[in-house]
Amino acid sequence: MVSKQIVKVTLVLMAILAVAFFLFNSSPSKLVEGPVNAKQNRQTVVESFVPSAPIKTPIRGPNVVVLQPQSAVHIQTPSLAKLRLALVQATDFLLFKQSLDKMTDISLADKAYYTAAIDESCFGIAASNGWVEAPPILLITKNAATPVSQGGGGRVFQPEDPKQYFRKQAFDRLDANAGTVRCAGYKTKPITFADVERGWKAAAATGDPRSIAALADLELRKSSKQWSELASVQVGLDTLEKGGVLATPNPTAEHIVNITRALSTGDPSAIISLGASLSQTYDSGKFTYGQNNETFNKGLEPVFWQMLACSFGFDCGAANSTLLSACANGGLCEVQDLETYYKGYRLTAEEVAQYERLKPIFVNAIKSGDWAFLRFQSPVPSGGYNLLQWNRRPYRLGV
């Protein structure tokens, strides 16, 4: 009799323990234990950060520090790497754009971004060659007709030129990769700038940070206004008169976030096309970098973003168009990378030193999403080079 009671008590206790164990493990308030899980949870919060409301406050006042939230970095994803490899090899950009939908393993955002980028890039080529008319917002220089000499295509080589073979090869590669050749499809099937704008709006609707920034930059430049004070601003064009120049309005905090998030994708085309937004002069201010509030020197500014893109997949080897041009036109055929060319033949010692200082800072910012070193100062800080760029330069594909 006693043994039976002991068995019953034991069974009841086992049942109670089983129910308690089940309730504990199914409870929504179960604690996450261990440092690894805690770290994973923090990363998830950071990478999915979205501001609760758009930031629309203009950046004003001197030495305003712009602190950016750390964003998810997706440098050289398989999708982007595959698309860019195919783009570099493409001989017809219109056909390439039309084939994007059929490409597998390419993300929707990458397809939308490069569809819009190709359209604007080739629209710029079309406008510069007189195939279409460009709106004033685009900085377009019409190509002048070059007479064909007896040397063929304007190329004249001296028989004793020891680099004649390499120069001819460079000219041939430049001809094959010329925008007029790769964008030739847009001559027979022209698009308007309104088509370009619609393309960026559709791409931005996918949530792609590059497209959002490209569209924001376009909208900002459409609202440019008359520049009232041209003093201390070097525009590089002799035909401009004071009072007749357009100035881009100061960027808002939201706009700066858009630009830096686009750069943090690590896409070379975004770095080359949108990076320049961080080195130009705006209506009443400009960006400075680091604890010393540096601004770019005159010779470094126009080449810095291409040099920086070399660290993120931009082809900066012997096939680079700048190096091919240096070989074809100047006989400088022994240089095999873009950074060596600029540091050895284009930049001053002071500009090279500044590049060496700023490059690791920007590389780290792109990789980490930390842009705390970036400041927008108003009024324009004295010293440095003030580049006034109110037009939108046609988008660069980085190929």
C-alpha cells in the first residue's frame, strides 16, 4: 500500500516538473544568455536602423559636426560583382540594360540602379554629341569635330617613336571603349531627360541607397539659385560673370545621410559620381574633413574620388581610360596603375601628402559607415580650394 502511494507521488512530481520545463522554454520573456548572442542582437539593431522621421533640418552655423548612424555595409556583394564584371565587358550599353532583367543572381536594387545610371550616362554622351538636347541642369560640353589627318583619325606617329606600337594599341582600346561606341544604341533610340528622371525615381522606390542619393542630388541641383557673392570662388571658366552664376543650396542633414549611405555601399560608380558632392562649394558653405577641418587642394579634388574608387573595384590598371589616354596621347605607356600615375605625374608633393592623409579616413568611413569626421561649415572656410559645381555632371558608370 505504501509503495503504491510512493509511485503515485513520484508520477505527480514528474508531471509537475515536465509542465514547468515546457512553460519556461516557451515563454516569450526568455532571456538571451551569453556574449555571442548579445553581440548578434546589437548588430541586428544597428544594421536595420531607420530614422523614425525624415531629417530635414538644414546644416547651418560654423563647424557643425554631422554624426552618421552606422549603416549596413554590403561592399562587393556577389550580385554587384557579377553585374559590374558583365558591364565592363559590355560593348553596347543599351543592349546590356535591356538584358538586365534576364540576368540571374542580380538583385532588384542593382538592376534598377544600373538601369537608371546607364540611361543618364548615355544621355550625357548623346547630348555631348548633339544627338539630343540637354537641360541646363546638366553640365554638358559639346564635342568639336576633329578633322581626320593623313595619319588616320588625327593620329600622327613619328617613324622613330619607340612607343609607336603601344600608343596605337592604346588608341584602339580607347576607340573600342568610347562612350560614343558603347552608347550608340541611344542614337537610334533616344531618350529624354524626363526619362532619366523617371528612371531614378523608379530605382529609388526599391529602397536602394545609391538611387535615393542620385535622385536627391538631382532634385537639389534643380533648385539652384543665383549666386550673389562670387568672391573667393574659383570656377575655372572665364565666361562667367558675377551675378550670373547658379549656386547649389546647402545640403540638409537628410541629404548628407543619403550621400554617405550611398558611398558606404562601396559601389565604384557611386563613389565617383556622388563623392564629388562632398568636395564642392555650396551656397554658403562646404565640407571639411578630420580634426584639422581640411579641404581638398586644387589638384587633388578632381581626381580624389577616382583614386579612392580603386580600393573598391574600379579598374585602375593598365586598361583604365586615363592611363590609356596618357599612353596614346603622351607616350607615357610604362605606368600600370592609376594611383602611381596621379602621384607621380599629376599631383604636387603637398597634394600627394594630403591624399595619403585622407585616403584611409574615407576608406574606413565607406567600410564602417562611420562618417563622424565629416563636417559642413558655413560660411565657407578660408583657405583650400573652393570648387563651385552647380550643374549635375552626367552619371559615371565607373568602367
